[in-house]
Amino acid sequence: MSAVPDEGTTPEPARPVVAARSATTDLALVSTFAAFIAVCAILPAIVMPGMAVPITLQTFGVMLAGLVLGPRRGALAVLLYLAVGLAGLPIFAGGTGGLAVLGKPSLGYLLAFPLAAALAGYLMTRLSAVRRSLLPLGAFAAATLASLLLVHPLGISVMGARLGLSATEAITAGATFLPGDVIKNTLAAVVATAVFRAFPDLLRARR
């Protein structure tokens, strides 16, 4: 004979389990995207004559992290990547690592990355209610605005200061990266849209 639970007894809420599962998921996503950014950074870079900062897929990984994970987790993924690289692992462009990168002309770009991921994620969150057919355009707009408002200004400013360039020279040098950024932001928008279609909860539950 089975026991009948008392009608006045309510089951224990499962909040701690959900919280733990959410924290585990966050950690897994942040770690995965940090590793992905590292892979994008250490792939063979394009170094054009006269360029102090190489062209890599690094910004593609940064923008994709922000678009897919949202502002908080996207920024955390980039910060984890930077922390591991500054600790000495050779995961920056050209297979470099350690505190020596703080003295390079590319420092401004690295400092801008977590901010750009957060902004791209925030803008993508604001655009999450648009029609599904407009998601690629929204993702591209979010990534491009983050690049233009944060990555390029900070990157160009530090590069110009480190190399002793005039404002015009620094802007001209930084403009070299714009065509590549358009391609990388387009690719990030396409990949992010595919991820959202496969895992719609990543867009609905933005944090």
C-alpha cells in the first residue's frame, strides 16, 4: 500500500539546483568562447608592410562571443581570454603572451575587446524582438557599431601614441582594418543567426 503525502506538505523548491546548473552552463559557455577567441587569435595572421598591428580573426571571435552570449557572459569570455594570455599562455596574435603585450601598439585593441563584446551583446539583446528574418542584419549592425564606437577609437588612439603618429597618420593606419572588419562582422552575424536558430533560448534568455 503506497503512502499518500500529506495535503498540507509542499515539495522543496528546486531553486538551488537550477542556480547551480545555470552557473555551470555560464562557466562552460564563457570558457568555450574564451578558447575560441584564442584559436582565432593564434591562427596565421596577415601582416601588411608598414603595419604595426597584424590582421587576425580575433575580432570575429570577440564579436561572436558578445552576439551569442549577451553583454555579461560575452565580456567575461573576453576577459578570461585576456587573463589567460596575460598570465603567459601564448594565445595572443602571433602566438605571444605575457605582460610584454602591455607595451605593444596593439594594446588598445585588446583593452577594447571586452567592452566591444559587451556592447555588441547589449545591442543584440535590444534587437532580440525583431523578426527572425532581420536577425542577420541586426547582428551585423550590433557588431559593426561595437567595432566603430570602441575597438577602432581605442585601438587607433593607443597605436598612434605608442608609435608617435599624428592623428591623421593613426587614423589612416587604423582604416586598414575596416574592410576586414566588415567581412568578419558579416561572418559573425551569419554564425550568430545560425546559433540562435538552433538554440533559440540563447536569444530569449539574455543575461
